[in-house]
Amino acid sequence: MRPTLAVLLLSVQPVLADPRLAGEFQGTIWSGVDAPGTTVLTVEPDGRIHGDYRYNDGAGEAGGRLTDCSYAILMLRCRWHDAFGSGPLVLRFAPDFQSFRGSWYDISLPEPHDRPEGGYLWTGSRPSG
């Protein structure tokens, strides 16, 4: 096998998710106001990532699911889905995986181009204790 072909084949291998992504995070999910929210991420043994979230914006509790997630170098990209619609979510994790900060996007915002800023705020930190 030629070296360039070997490099090409290696570069298209999927990156397995870091299991440290998994768990519950409490923070803020913007929903007209900075609403308290909980994000729960799951990393399957095969490396697939998915999750769910819930928040309370004062009008009641709402929530949804995270699908089509991919991870690379502290960045998690997913699609959020709930009763109000769906769209991209981009989160940047701290190096110790104890917190993240990012943005969700809907049709009113330009595509995120894999940026964790520029959309509506979504944060989370692992509960202490």
C-alpha cells in the first residue's frame, strides 16, 4: 500500500467518543430567558453519543433529545429536537470534562460552522458532591 493511501485511510477512521463526556450537567439553556437546565449525555460502548435535556423557563418544564452527535478534541456537535423544533448544538468542553459552554441554533440564526459561540447560550457543569 502506498504511504499516501495509508494516511488517507487512517484519516477517515471515526474518532471514538471520550467516555468522560457521559453524565449529568446542570447549567443554563436560553429559552427567551436564561433558564435553569439539565443535560444528560450518554456514550455507548461503540462510541455513539446521544442525550436528553430539560429546562424550566418559568412557564413550565420542557425538554428534548440530542441526536447525531459527533465529538473531536473537546468539541461536541449534536442536533437538538424538542416540541419547538430542531437544530444544531455546538459545545466546547473544559479539558477536565467537568463543564461545557456552547450554543444552540435554530432557523433564525446563521449556521454555526462548528462554533460554540454565536447562538443561544447552553452551559453545563457536573453537580458537585
